Amino acid sequence: MESFEELTDTTDEESTNKPYSENYQLWNLKAKEIFTTKTQSYFMKTKRTKNILTHLAFSLGLGSMWRFPYLCQQNGGGSFILMYLLMLLFFGIPLLYMEVIIGRWLRVDIIQVWKQLVPWLGGVGYTSILVCMLMSLYNSAVLSWSLYYLANSFDHPLPWDYCPLVKNISVTACLQTVPHQYFWYHTTLEASGHIEEGIQNLVLKLSLGVLTIWIFLFIIVIMGLDLSMLLLFFSIILPYIFLLCIFIKCLFLEGAVASLERMITTELSALSSLELWRQAGGHVLYSLGLGMGTIITSSYEAGRDNFVKATFLIVLGNLMTSMLTTSIIFLVLGFWATTSGHTCVQKSVSRLIELISIGVLPKEAKPPDNILLMLPQDYLNWIIHLPRYLQYQVIHHSLSCSIRVQKEKLMEGPGLTFAAFSQAVSLLPHASLWAILFFLALFITGLGTLIKTSENIVLSLQNSTVFVKYPSLAPVVICLGGLLGSLVFSSHAGIYIMSLFDDHLVPLTLVAIVTFQNMALSWIYGAHRFREEMIRDLGHLLRPSFTFLWCYVTLPGLLALLTICILPLHHKETSYIAWNRSMSQEVKQPYPNSALGWVTFLSVFTFLPIPAYLLYQWWFLQDPMTSETVSFQTMTMDSSKPGRWLKHPVRKSTSSSQNKVQETSVPREEPETLLQ
């Protein structure tokens, strides 16, 4: 039997170790909680940053690097920039903020959003999907152009730097324009003379490019490859590096100062042009991705963002990229204008005399002594009367400039960006390497835009239509249909059909969709009700300025803009930029009635889901304001508890370890329903 002292010692020892053990366990538990909390905070910040960068990369795509520069040059430079800034301030920022916060609140795809908010306008989501499909068709054509330029960047010297020695063309065709423009229309597009000519015949190289793009897109979508970080790198970091280098180089070109002055010069009288309002307003929606559902669908992955800061960051990145690319385009245009006309003839004559003196050209290629006192057209006439073998040599050794009068516009339209950037990279040392890297970055940037748009279409259709039972069938149908629809843009008249889509059809449908969305949220669902939902569900107070803009500024402005977009469909003077082969220059031609009729038909077809879904609601539910969606059910829950978010229907949990981190951390708001 143990003695009393032994019992006493044992008790004292246990009593001494017990507090130490409890403190150790308590400290260990707190350390785990701190670690899990910090881990979750790190992952949430990473996801939030990645989400913002994804939105930024989407807004820095083809809209900023391809579309904005040629629209700016086509609509007067500074006047278009001023109008774009006004539209961005009063329309772009409020509407982008609206889509970001709706996506974070409901956390569903574009089709389900409007079924929950305003059930009888649920067809707006299907209309957005159709517009995304139309945009994907001609965006794939733009990517095929980038792919062709990328393939030709491996040649040395670059094929767009000189006049080709082709015997079946006019010997003066290349000298009447810059070689970069000649390469665009003759070599790349093989463009016809007008929109109704050559539409039945496909350009093989462009068709193969479209096929390659849709096959690559299908592989990415069907396999669920996560190329987000790669796309972010090529869509944000590399383009800025290339653009800054090209911009610095172009600043030292002839005519740089004058071209930048023209870019920022604003004519107040031009602000009264309805065409300027239409172009600027349509591009604001296009460049920010408004009305297409990509912002709404992808915003549910974000954390508790500062939505205003995220919105302004996306807009600022979009604006900086647009202005940088436009500055480069205008610098190149100034260089072309400065080196055209008599200046081009003078430099070409000096070069020919130098080549004759060193024996590269025969003495018969020497121009007349008084050629510099004549008109540029006389220089062409002299070349025409040369023997055939001398004509090709003189043209081949002429400088990369045009003999046209400086006041004439050398180029405008969708091909301006490709021609100007091909000229810009040619001015850099190791031009072939720069051309490869630049057009690769441009291709991947556009591919990222196309991937995001296609994933939005596939995801929405898999959740809402017959593809619910066969989800793997959706990418097949979308990519196959996209391939067949895109082939029309690879025909000889494809550039003109693309201009018709890009200039009239897509802006019209985007403005109409955003108008329906703005009206549904601000007036039907109610802006004040929306503010209350945000406070209760997200704990986020909406700024009164945004709700005021939604109700009294953006909606009336969108209605006016929609009217302006409809007017050109019935206006006889609506024209497009065509290529005149005999004159080797761009000319304006009126759209035929059949082309504008197709725009009207496709616009009506795109908006058919809205009345069709309304009839469906009336026929099957007899009350369009009743719906089985959870956002309109009255839930018997404790009013002290916050509203609960809706889980995305196709989201899958990541890993068990990540779930444990989320469960042991600060409580998340993740129930199945929303409060009324």
C-alpha cells in the first residue's frame, strides 16, 4: 500500500502537468485555427486577384487591341476618344458594376439570372447566348488573320515589307499603296471588289486557320483545361511589353508629332454626329463584355471584393490598352502620310540611282532627270513604259511607301490594325523575332476572349436546356456550329461580311440586351429593393449614385442609343470600306438592301427567345410573375440570420482538405436559398 507521502507526491505531479497539458492543447488548437484562417484568407485573396485579372484580360482582348484603334481613326480621332470617355463614364462603369455585383450575389449563369430576378424576362439570357455565338463567329475569323500573320513572321525578310514579284498583277499596284496594305488585301484576304462578289468561294488558308482555331477550342473546352494563368500572362504582361517597345520606337518616326496631335484634336461640331454616338456607345459595351453574360457568370467565384475598386480597375486597364494601341496606329499613319507622294518618289529615285552606281541595277533603270519636278503619277507612267524585266526590279527595290498624295487616307477599316502593327514591328531590330512574339501574343489574347465566351455558352446551355442530360454534347454542337458559321468569313468577301456584323448587327443586339437588363433590374425588380438585398445578403451597401444612374441616366441613354442603332438599317447611305483592285485603294460602297435585310432578320431572330419565353411562362404557369425559382420564395427563417447564397449548379467541390479549411475557418454564407 502506498504511503501518504507517495500519494501526495503523485497528486502534486499530476496537478502540475495537467494545466501544462491543457494549455498546450489550447495553444495547439488556436495555432491550427490561425493557420487555417490565414490559409483561407490567402486562397480567397488569390482567387479574388485571379478573378479581377480574368475580367481585366477579357476587357483587354480584341476590343482594345484590334477594334478601338480603327474605330478611332475612322471617326475622327480625338472626337471619338472624347465621346468614348463620356460613354464610359455614364454607361460603361455603372453597367459593369451592375453585372459584377449581380454575378456575385446570385452566383448563377446568365440564363438563370434573369429567370430568378424577373421570370417573365428569362428569355434575355438566351438572347445573350445567341449574341455570344455571333461574336464568336467573326472573332474566330480575326484569330485566323492573326494566325496567318504569325505563320508569315518566320520568313526573312518579312513578306509585307516589299512589293512581291508576281507577274499576274499590275506592276504599279503595290506602289500605289504601302506594301503592308497590299499584303493585307491581296495576300491575306484575297479580297473581292464588293460584298456580293466571291462569297461562294473560300480562301483556303483562312479556312484552314478557322478550322484549326475551332479544333483547338474544342479540345480546351471538352477536356476542361485550365489555361487561365497562361492566358493571363499572354493577355496582360506580354502585350504591354511589346506595345511599350513599339510605341517608343514609333515616337522617332517621321510625322510622329503631327499624328499624335491629330489623335487628340477634337472637333466639337463632330459631336453632333449620330454615327459617332452609335460607334462609341456600341464599342463601350463590346470592349467591356457587357450584355454577353461573361462578367455575370464568372463573378460568382470572387471573394468579398471592393466592387467599385474592381470595376474601376477593369475600366482603367481597358482604357490604357486602347489608348496605347491607338497611339501606335496613329504614329504609323503619320509615318505613311509623311513618306507618301513626292517624298516617296524622291526617296525611291535616290535609292534607284544608288543601286545603279554600285551595279545592282542596270543603267536602263535610271529615272529621267526631271522626274522629281513631275507629279507622282508621272513616275508610275515611267515605270509602266519600262521593259517587263526592269519593271519588277524597280518595283522590288522601291521603298515601302506610297506615291499617293499625302492628304489621301491610305487605309481605314478592320485591317488597319494588322497593317499598321506589321509596319511597326518591321521597324524594330530583329523584326522577324518581334513579329513572331507580337502576333503570338495577339493570337493568344484573342483566343482567351474566345475561350471565355465559348465556356460561358457551354456552361449556360449545360445548366438550362436539353444538354442537362447530355452535357458533353454541348461543346460538340457549339464548336461544330461555330466552325460552319465561321467559314463565311473566310470567303473572298468575308472581310465585308465581318464588317457588317461588327458594325451593325452586334452593336445593335448588345445595346438592346443591356437595355432589357437595365430595365429589368432598375424598374421591374426595383433599384431600392436591390439595395436592400445587397445589404442583407452580401453585407454590401450600394452607392446611391449607381442606383440613380441605373434609373435615370443609363436607361434613357440606352433607349436613345438603341434608336440610333436602328436608323442605319433603313438609311440608303449606309456604306462599308471595299478594296478597288484597279485603283489599289479603299473605296466606300453602299450596303445592298439584301445585306441590311440579313441584319434585320438576324436581329429579330436573336430576340425571339424573349417573347417565346414569355409565352411559355403564360401558357404553362398562367401567371408570369410566379416561378419556382428560389429567389422569389418566402422562406421561414430567422430574420437575424444573413441571407444565403445560391450554389452554382455545376460547381464541384475541390478537395477534402480545402473543404476542411473552409469548415474550420470563419463561418461562410453558403446555404441553398436566397431571402425574399
